[in-house]
Amino acid sequence: MNLPNKLTLLRIILIPVFMGVLYWGFSGATYVALAIFIIASLTDLLDGKIARKYNLVTDFGKFADPLADKLLTTVAFIYMMRDGVCSPVVLCIILAREFAVSGLRMVAAGAKDGKVIAANMWGKVKTVLQMLSIIFYFFGMSIASMSATGAEQGVRQILVISISMVLCWLVAAVTAISGIKYLWDNRSFINTAK
């Protein structure tokens, strides 16, 4: 297994750790969860760069890399929904796009030629925007609670939550566009599916 694939596996392993930290919610859990999420996000940046630079692109990487991204960001958005920041509608759009794209990938892989469809530019933009929105929320909430009085802390948190809500709706729009583009660009697999 090459280095990019190991980085992808590391990202997958960090997901339950991220979940556990947020679930237990111990003192400083937000900081720890943020650090784990940033490390996991950096593995996404690194695995792609290394794979392309050293010609280490594999079918496993084409499949596992976007899957790891989907798992990581979906888990984070579920926790943001729990906190009342992410609308259930936003999460439904994200999940619908991911199921549709994953279904298309399975159809393409099972086709006569067995093609593995890599992520397109819109998918990459969607993933980066999702990760930045999640980082903003967890970072903002961590900073909002630092060295502030009760009233000031509340104002900061409301500001972070409000901006995060707007970012979530922006994520929903870009996610929907990326899904539609992905399905449209690969419609030949839908048309020829038996």
C-alpha cells in the first residue's frame, strides 16, 4: 500500500476518534475535535498531492479518498446539526448528493468496462468548502468561549453560529451543484445501465 492510500486510511481511522471526542464532550473536547479534524483534513490535501506528483494514483485511492471525505464531513455536520447550527435540510442535501454519486460510482464500477470515476473539480470545491465551514465553526466556538465575560461570550457565540449557518447553506448550494454536474457529466453510465 502506497503513502497516499495510507494517509487516506489514517483519515478513516481518525473519524471514530473525532466522533468519540465530541460524544464524550469532556473539558476542552472542542479543541481536541478541532485538532483531529484539521489533521484529517490535511491528510486529504497531502494524499492527493503526493499521488499526483509521484504518479501513485490507484483505483483504491480514487474510491477510498472521496469516501473518507464524505464520512469525515458528514459526521461533523451531524454534530453541527445536533448543536442547532446545521439545518436538517442542509444535511439531507449533503446525504442525497453523496448517495447519488456513490450509486453512480457503483454502476460505473460494475459496467462492462469497470470504470472508476474520480472526483471532479466541483466535488473538490464542495469538499474544501465543507471542511473550511466545519473548521470555522469548531474554531469559532473554541475562541468565543475564551477570556470573555458571560454576555460577551454569548454575543461571540451567536455571531459564530450565525456565520456558520450561512456557511452551511452555502455548502448545501455548492453540494447540490456538484452533484448535478457529476450526474450530468457521467449520464452515459445511467443511460447504459442494465
